[in-house]
Amino acid sequence: MNSIHEPQFAWLLWSLILIAIWVVMYILLKSKESKKEMLLVSLWTALFGLTEPFFVPAYWSPPSLFDLAHRTGFDVESFIFSFGIGGIAVVVYEYIKRVSHRHIETHERHLPRHRYHLLSILSAPIIFSALFFTTSLNPMYSAIIAMIAGGIATWYCRPDLKKKMLVSAFIFLGIYFFYFLTLIALYPGYVEQVWNLKALSGILIAGIPIEELLFAASFGFIWSSVYEHVAWRKVRQLT
């Protein structure tokens, strides 16, 4: 009988650990609006699981349930993982700052910086697609560049969110760092076996590929603002 400690279950177990973190954070949120924000963003982010074929095997090649990643490029675990990181990244700021949300009034939406509202929202996927199809960059580098550029575009359009974006980037990076250590502890040597280190920088920090940490920081940077940006909401700090 296969054991959960065998490598083919590492990706699944690691994703489920993330969901456990998600559940704890969701329960501890005091604001119903923040819970709604977390759940909605997680559901939408879960769709990022559809992008897994971009990264397998160019970035990594994880053993997965039914060997789906190797056979098709898709896997169940990617949807679970994406669901988890989406909700966590969007609400981490609200654990250090008590905030409320309010709608941006119609007249405010016509300010000059909002002229590029839709373009700034779509900038990250547009940039990723351009880099992916026109360059030989590893798709993870394309994703990191796209998220940073998309975050800067968001910053231009919504400068009121810059504090949340910067703080969230650092907090999410910290959470992700310690989260990644659970994978290394449970499955020693897994990173070397699964990540395509020859196609990457090969730099490991505490055993973690630096690309994973850059991903975490850039994802926290852009994704922390996605709810407010798309839904025309402002964050107001409560005393």
C-alpha cells in the first residue's frame, strides 16, 4: 500500500497544508466582508490551476495524483494550491491593520488615473503572454516580471493601495518561506528531484529555490490589491 510519505503524494499533502492555513486564517477573520473577500478571491484564483501546463516541465515536474502532471500537464493539486494562495495573499494585511471597505463613488472613477483601469487589471496576463510566446525565458521568470509590472500598473491606477501592496508582499513572502520549509522537512531532496534547477538560477535559500521566493513576493504584491482594484473598493483603516 502506498504511503502518504511517498513522493507522489508530496504535492497533494503540501497543497492540503496550505488549505489548513487558509481555514485557520478564514476562521480568525473578524470581518464578514474580509471573509467574503477571501473566499471570492480564492475561488477565482483557483482557476490559475489551468496555467500549470505552462510550467510543467519547463519549471518543475511534480509527481501528482494519477500522474496527471506528467501525462497532461494539468493536476488536481494546482487548483488546490491556487485556491489557497489567492485567499491568503489578499487578506494578510487585514491581520495587522483593522480595515473596512467602501465603494469608490462614480465621480471618483472618472479621475485621470482611472482611465487605464481595465488595462492595468489586464496588464499582468498580457505581459506574461507576450514574454511566454516571444522569448525563451523560463515561464516562472515571465510570471514574476508580469506580476511586478502588473503591480506597478495597479500602483499607478490605485496609489491608495500601495501600503497594502507593499506590506502584503513582505508578509506573504514570510508565510510562504516557512510554508515551503514544511515541504523540505517532509520530503528531503524533493526540490532537487522536482524543480528544473538546470533551467533556473540554481540559487537555493534554506533549500528553497530563489524563484519561489520571488514568486511569493511578486504575487503578494499584486494579488493583495486585486479585490479592491476589480471591485472599485477603497480600504479604510479603522482606529
